[in-house]
Amino acid sequence: MSLRERRIVILGAGGHGRGVADIFTLSGWRVDGFLADAKDGLVAGLPVLGPLARAFEAGFLDGRAAIVALGDNGKRALISRALLDRGVALATAIQPSAVVAGDAVIGAATMVGAGAILGVGARVGRFCIVNTAASVDHDCVLEEGAFVAPGVRLCGGVRLGEGAFVGAGAVILPGVTVGAGTRIPAGSVVSGSRF
């Protein structure tokens, strides 16, 4: 797809969806609009094209990529997997001000926010969120659907299980493994080997 042809529809029109739209706009994509169940009209100057279910209508996404921009880890992963199963191209959103090591790996339909840092050897799975000013240091692993809130600091070798959530400003010390679906409260400092 050439730069002129890169078009996207964003599923979700809340704060996260608007942030993702901004990333794609800054990156030269044409954002056709949002799909959202509880909104209509314009959001951030872009049209709401219908409910989330419209993404599954035959032909609706032809020629366009999509990204599920919902803060709910379970819904984001569920809808993203269903779209992949239907052959929809899912885009990854990396804000231009993010710092990403050359060997970092970022999965499909993941968002890396403004000022975020991904260190050497970092591996971020599909459908993840690494939010504004979060730091994912060397050799960290985020499994599918993990959510790292603004200002989080993951020290080297941290592993977040599938669907884990780390609240704003939390610090996870080196080598900690956070289990699938675990929620770390904002401002926490986590040490030890497992949480």
C-alpha cells in the first residue's frame, strides 16, 4: 500500500480511539472515521460511520485497514481476533515521538503512545497498549492484549501475561512476571519474581 492509499477505520471513539486517530493522522494515513456503539455525528472532526458491528459487514472494510481502539483488554482482543479471522488487515499505531529499539518487536493492532520507549529486545504482542510516556525496558515481554498505562516503568526482563493491566505510574522491578489478567493498581511498586 502506498502512502496515499493507506486508509483506516478506528473501532472505538473514546479517548483511546481519538489518540489512535491522531497517531495515524500524524503518520500520514487517511482516517476515514470511527465505528462506535454509543456515538454518532463527528468525533474529533471525523465521522462516526456506524456501530462496531459494521466492521463485520461484507465489503465495509475493503481497501481499508482497521484497529480496535478500546481500553477494555478483553473486548479489544476478542474483536481484533474476529477481524483477523475474517481477513481484515489490522494496523499498528506507533506515535512518531515514541522511541523504539531497532530489535524491538511489536505485534499487530498494538498502540505505542507519545513519548513511550521500547528498549532493546522488547517484545510486545498483538492488541497491546503501551500508553503515553510508558517505558518498557530491555528484554521485557508483553503478551497478547496487555495494557501499560501512562507513565508506567517496566524494568528489564519484566513479563506481562495475556490481558494484564498495569495502572498509571506503576513501577515493576526487574525480572517480575505478572500473571495473565492481573491488574496492577496505579502508583504501585512491584518486586519479587511473580505477581
